Amino acid sequence: MKYFSVLFFSVLFVAVSSQAQDKLDKYVVSKGETINQIAQKFKITPLDIYKLNPDAQNGLKPNTVLLIPKSNSKNVAVSNNKPKAQARTHVVLAKETLFGIENKYDVTDEALKKANPFLEKEGLQIGQILNIPSKSSSKTTVVAKNVVIYHTVLAKETKYSIAKQYDMTIEELEKRNPEIVANLPIGYQLLIKGNGPKPIAKESNIEKKADVVKPITIKASKEIVYVEYQVKAKETFYSLSKMFGLTQQQLIELNPALSGGVEEGMMLKVPSKSNQIASNSVKQKVVLTQKSSDDKKTLVLLLPFNIAKNSNDTINSTTNRIKNDKFLNMTLDFYSGALMAIDSAKQVGISLDVKIFDSNETKNTSNVASIFKDNNLENADAVVGPFYQSNVEKTANLFAQNNVPVISPLSKDGGNPFDNLYQSIVSTTVQKTAMFDFLNAKQGNVIAVIDKKKETIRKYISENQKEIKIPPLTETGGLNVDGFKKMMVKDKMNYVILETSNTGMIKYTMNAMLSVMNTYQVQLVILEPNETLDTDEISFEDLTKLHLMYPSTTRVNDSPEAQIFVQNYRKKNKVNPSTFAIRGFDITFDTMMRLSQDKTYQETAETMITEQIENKFEYYKKEDGGYANKGTYILYYDTDLTIKEAK
């Protein structure tokens, strides 16, 4: 196993340093060429090419023009003085965001906006030319030499936020302050710079919150105490439901006056515990790195490296497999994210016995049974994997006797329930339900444009969402635009659900919405991914004007903690984390955090909601047995080209 990991990652992530280049050649990519072939042709490294052509990391296309450093310029002697950073620019493309551009060039938000002052006023727009500051200019904290600097830990601060504030890593912070490896006490004096005396822990008047605030939102207990709550400006059924953990109907049952709508200043009867929880949820997620149990527990990872069937591979054939085997790449990315999660858990004092095995699986077979038998795993505390659903179900059956939770990381629910099986992938049906719940809570006017091929969704809406209006179609199956416009109402948001992949119908609907924006409030909605919207036929600018809204199992997270994760991953692996790498981190870290609580994994699933880098884990008990995740985000396109979470 160890040899396998070293072999694959040494081939994938080779880091070779290079000097700044002054003289460049241009090279046109031919069909089928790879970065390695081009690098060998010019006697340079792939990293030299990526530095000058960041987009090349996303793949090469024929006729792409690459900037190539001339090979003779690589032998220039290195001066003792750092060379001045070359000026870099970036042309903003459709669907790019500030967060994505900052990650691409490894610069901070503050530095990018300082180099481009117009961003504060105009926001990000397609076609803008951005000045990209050098890494040295992006550092905002300058510390004088020979000066001793301390930092007193405040409430809600974390190692991440403090390290970022002083432009250092968590490892450097802990090396200077070994006392904080297991815990970060409020009021503690941290040594940041210099060789001063050992920091002294100050007595704080603030109660330590390490044992109170956890990386979760806890649901209300059975014993409910009610309090009064005054409705604030701009609050809605949806925001109140999220705040108090109640449905719209439950809020109305407690407060009949709400049947006429939510009004500012209303006094509502609400559960007190839910109110306390709401204030300690997502905004304090970084405090979730605290543990509440010191019991040493065992986590098993079953990942399909499939070493056995490739044991006779040569170095060349292994390299080719990495290039062409998508399943292997997915596994390795997931594994790299899991390793980051294990390291992150150690940094916050969580020490689990993590056992990693090659599940050696195909769609319907695996060697999990022999792994289970040969390694005495029946008393493990949790299992992540395998990848294929049929193998996950067999694994859950093996571990069922001791009720060991088996978390399915990537496969969809197969409908065979086991009480100890946890499906982490959110189903399409659950996402659609979340979207309908959001629209109902907003109390807007909802119109669904449905083409003739979508009879299933038409029937569902007609039977289960009777408040939603469905406009008539023409004889040829197109949208009756006049009938559509007549369904709109003033003084309310008109949400238009688009249920068609027909380009013509999409354009007619969008044009009709754009034409009435001066008279009506309108917003475009989809219930699931629609590939037609990603084609050149559909204007991305129009989608942002209509604030396209959709349910998603992942979010765009530009928090300092997320940026630090991306930077650390890139530093370690020399590439940005893929979707599967982030998934590997989120699943593994979430499982380790749940195991570190003073509850069983099942109890955390029934009482806690957690959020990690991109994914939310909100498990619910299924009627036929087992648990499924309903952690869904409602996102929308904003006119500044960013994706935001709808409130």
C-alpha cells in the first residue's frame, strides 16, 4: 500500500523549481500532444510551462498557443537579489469568479482589489483586464526584525484565522506555541515573532466555548421551551424556518397570524433552544475543530486502488494508466483529500486509528469480505467506502451485527436499506424538494414552463404543488408568450421554473422575462442541471440578469478557511484540488469530527448538521431503514459574476 501511494504520487506530482524567464517562444499545440512531450521537446519541465500558461493545467486543445521559456535562459546564474516580478494580466471570461481567479494566481482578495481599484465599485465583469499582483506584493502583514510579537486569543478565533492574519502556517504557529496543539484557549498569549519569553496564559472572563460550540447545528430537543421573538426587517418564512428548525406550517400552527404573511415587528412564539442553535451554526463552523471525547477510535477507509490487477505494470504502463484511467484518477484524488483531512484532524488534537485498505473492486465485486475477515474489523467505529453501491451494501451487511456505520462516499442510493448504511450523496428528488420548499417559503408567484417531453414533472407539480401556475403551449409545443406574461403579478417575485432542454423554448422564456423586468420582479429557476444553459447558444450575461437559481449539493466557499485549504493542498500536491479531492477531504474530516464527539456516529447523524469545505451533511432516517443526506444549498448567479447562496 505504501509503495503504491509513493509510486503514484511521485509520478503525478513532481515539483521542479525554475527561474523567472525574460525571453519567450510561442508554440502551437498539435493534436494529441501532451505537456510532457512539449516539455521534453524544449528541454524544460512541465512546471515551467504551467507557470507561464496556467490554463494548460485544465488540458490542451489543438492550435492552442503556449508561451515557452527559451532553454538557454534557464542557465542564467541566480542573483542574490530577488528579480522583480513580471507584470501579469488576466482577461475575465464568462463564468469566472474573483475566488477562482485568486486561487488560479495564488493571490489574496485584498491584493487583487488593491491592484485593480475599479473592482470595489464595478465588480467583476466579462472582458475586464485585471492586473495580477506578484505574490510578494500580496502579503499584507509586515513584521519588523528583532521585534517580539504576541497575540492574545479572542473568542471565536481559530488557528486558521490567526495564522492567516500573520501570514504564517498552522504548523509554524504550533511550533512556536506547542501548548496549543491540542487546544486553543481563549485569552492565551501566542508567540508570533521573535525570541521572547514563554507566552503566559491570561485568565479570561469569557467562558471557554470549546465544549459548547461544535462544528454542527444541533436540532431542538424533545423538551421544548418557547420564547417570544420579534420579526426583523426583510425576514421571510424561509429565513425563519432555517433559524428555528421549523417548517412553514409549524410556524403558522404556533403563530396563526402568520397565515397572512410575515410582517416586520410581529411577535412570534418559537422554541428557545432552536433560536440559540441558529446563532451558533454556519458562521462559527471553524470552531468545529474542537473534540469532546478522548476515546481512541478506529476509522476504516476502503478505496479501490485495484493494485492486484496491475501488479505487473511497468513504470511506463503505470504512467499511461494515470493519464487514461479516470476511475484511478478519481480514487487518487479522493485519497489525496482524505490524507489532508487526516493531517488537519491531527492538527486540532484528534487522533484516530485510521486504517486504509485497497477494496480492489469492480461494479459488482470487491475483496471487502476478506479484508473484514483477515483484519478483525468487526469492532471498527466507522467505515468510509467502498465506491460502488453494490459493494457498499455488501459492506454494510458485513458490519451490521455491531451496527458499525458504513458511509457511502460517492454512490447513489440503491434502494436496499441497511440500518447502518449512510448515503452521503444527496438524491435529485431531495434537491428538487428543497427547491420547492424554498419557493413556497418565499411566498412568491411561481410559474413553471414545461415542454411536452416533461410529462412526469408536469404531473408531479399538478398533483403536489397546486399553487404553481403552468402556462399554455402553442400547437407546435412552443411557449405561448402572451399566456405566460398574463400569469405574472406585481409586488411579488415571479419565480419561473424552466423544465425544458429545448434551446428555442429556453430563449423564448428568457427573452419574455427580460422584456418585462421594468414592470415585474422575475427570477429564473431550474430544478436540476440543464446542459443547454451551458452552451454558447444561451447568453451567460442574461442568466446573471435573471439571477438563475438552482439547488446544489455543493457551495462556492470563499471563506479564509477554504482558501487556506486550497493553498495547502496546492502546496502539497502542485495542483488545485479536484471535486473528488474536496469530497475526499469533506467526507473523511466530517467522519473523524463526528467520531471525536461524546456521542455515537448514529447519535450525531440524528442530532447534528455539519458543513465542511463544499459539502453539507444533514442525515435523516429513511422510512425503510438506514440514513440519507439532504444537505442542499440554494444558489444563484449574481450580476457581479459570482455565485451566492440564496437567503
